[in-house]
Amino acid sequence: MRKKSTSTSSSSVTKDWLIQQFKTSFDFTHKPLKIDQKEIELLFIKTLTNNDQLQNVVIKPFFELASMEQVEAYLNSLPNQQKVESKEQIELELTKGSVAISLNNTILLFDFKTVHTDTVLESNVEPTIMGPQLALSEDINTNLNLIRQRYHQPSLVIEIKEVGKKSHQSLAMIYDQDLVKPEALKQIKQSLKKLDSDVILSSAELVRFLNIKKRSLLPTMLQTERTDRITYNLSGGKIALLLDGDSSVILAPAVFFDFMTSMEDNYHSYWVTKFTDILRYIGLITCIVFPGLYVAVSSYNPEVFRPELALSVAGSRIGVPYPSYVEVLFMLVVMELLTEASIRLPKAVSATATTVGGLILGTAATEAALTSNIMIIIVSAVAISTFVIPINEMSFSIRVSKYIVLLFATFWGMAGLMLSFIGFIMLLSNKNSFGEPYFKIFLQAKEKETSGEST
């Protein structure tokens, strides 16, 4: 695309203005090139620019071409030329690695940025035994290439926007225009227009800004690093938001069952997939219900259990000096501290430190009669069940939800436990994600079949 020409004075003023703006930057370069009757000027930031590419594509051909007309024709034929709209836009593009070339009263802008974040990373957050093992990179162009390589449809639309008043991060909105849900697309575009933040550096931060209900406990947008999950959801009519500088993608709208699905479900046989699905939901119910159930049964309704089991629970609590709800809360907080420590510690020591710490604390607490043996089993089962949930956002939400259920069980026993669990189901049923019912069951199954056929 040919650039807009400016007058001699306008071009000179823009060039001088750019030099003035970057005069305090040590890596800003203003390089005039002149030989015979040919003359151009280069303006760029050398730490952001691919100097080898600049040398081979611009500087070397400049000295080899015979006339200024040939130089101008050659530069205008380059495919990485960008549209010049204002001097502020040139200034912004220079900070992203572009090169401004002043020639014949015209300023041309070219993308010669150097990229050090285009290495495709391994899938660490959502690992699978079968299926693709590589995830995304932190470069938006590399990620778009990876998605295009997996989704070969001319109806795929990629819209590029900028977010952050100061960071000016590129954001790609990707969807299949033949399958996308119009209401969801409209709401997401409206949410993006309302963004009012100076700096947005990660997808998780963008999710927080896009949430319509800021204090909602359950996530309504799914973050993933897997290209197969992105492709699968694009074929189901979802919208992907890809932020430059982040190796994860936001998928919306996302319903409850999306967070309970692993991509490995598509690679196993039918019965194996159903078995793992059942395990996840058993883990979900275990995590939410078990702490509250222990308090409700031991303190309010021991008749729910068989006499032998009730006596076993009561016998294990002999010597524990405080009520069951204090015991449960104490052990759950300790387990949360161990989990958080395993995330924050260096990988070389995290597994050893948390495992040894958990064993020592559990044994010491039992021998000191601060907690019962059954409580140790329950807390371990709850911790393991939490990690069965495939998507971290939902896992964290469920970890918080169990304390709400525990609170109800502490005050009202089994009645409070059932009331809180029913309330949790009602919350899921009344929630929506960009116009999509959050707890849809049968429609979700139908969409899975449709998207599977289209994939």
C-alpha cells in the first residue's frame, strides 16, 4: 500500500519532531544514507529493530540501485509497509520496532521488529498424555500462524485491536463468522470498547477487566494454552481473544461444563472418556461437600451414619479440644498454605518441601490431639479432588466455594449443607456468560456433537 505524501516542510517537521521526542533514548538511531544523487534517512530504535533484516532489505539495495526513482519504487513494493496516518502513529510504531524512512518529501514506515518471544512453548498448564504437546508462544504473529495451521476455513475472521492506553498491546479477536454467536460477539466488542486501563500485560488481567460482574466467583471466560482446544472451540462458535506477549488465549462465552472438560477426552475411547468424566464430578462434589458433611454429621446429625461409623468418628475425636468446625477450618487453611507454597517455591524444592511439610504437620497434629485421623483423610481427599478439575480458574473457584458450604453446615447441620448445595446449583442455573446459559446441559451435549462433526 502506497503511503500518503506530505509537503517538504511537513515531512521535515515530522522528522524533526520524532528526533526531538527520542533525543533522550540512547538506542534511538537517526541514520542518513547518501550516495550520488540518492539520499534517504532512517529513524529507528536499534534495540527493537532487526538490524540484519534492515541491512539486507533496505540499506544494501539502496546502494545497489541506480537511481532514486528505483529506490522509491523498490521500497513501495515491500510487503511489510505500514500505513502512515499521523506523526503520533509513527512515534508509536517506532516503539514497537518499526523503521521510518524519509525520502522525496515522504515518510514511509516498515515493520522490521525483532522478536525474541516466538519460541513455541510446551504445554505445562494443561498437560495431556495423548494429543499435541506444544502450546503457544508469547508472540501474537506466531500464535496466529499456529491457529491458522489448525483451522483451515476462509470464514475465520481475525480483528486486531489495541488495549492499554500506555502499553498499546495488540489484541486479536478470532472467530468463525459462519458459526459465531452474534449476541456474544456484540457483548464482547462492547466490553472491549469500555476498557479503560493504562497497562494490560496478561490475558488473566484482561479477563478481570472484561468481567461484567466484577465480583463473580465462578469464571465466565476460559483461558487455555492449547491450540487444539482453541480450534475445537472456534468450531463450536466461540470467540478467542489473543493478547500479544501472553501465551494463553481467552475463550468466550464459556459455560460450566467447558471447565470440566479436558482435551484428552477427545483422544480416548468412549468408555475411558466417560470414566474420567465421572471421576472429575466425583472430585468436584467431594471438594465442595466433604468438609461440611464432616461437621454436619459429627456435630449435628450423627444418626446419618451407621452406628459403627458414627462411633469410629466420635472415637477419633477423643482428646480434640475444640469443635469439629474449628478442626476442619484449621486443617483446610493449613492445606491451602501448603498448596500456595508449592506454587510460589522454586520448582527444584517445591515438591519436596510441601510433601515433607504436609507429612510432618499431619503426623504432629494427630499425635498432639489437635485433629483426628479421619480429618486428615478428609483433608487429603479434598486436596486431591481439587486438582482433578482440568481448568485452574474453576479449581480456584471451587476451593473458595467449599468454605461457603462449610459455613452453612456449621450453623445448620445437614439442613444447611443441603441448602447451600442447592443454592450452588441455583447460582449456576441463573448465571450466564455473554448471553449463553451457564448451566446448560442438553444443549451443551448437542453442541459438542455438532462441533465434533465440523472439526
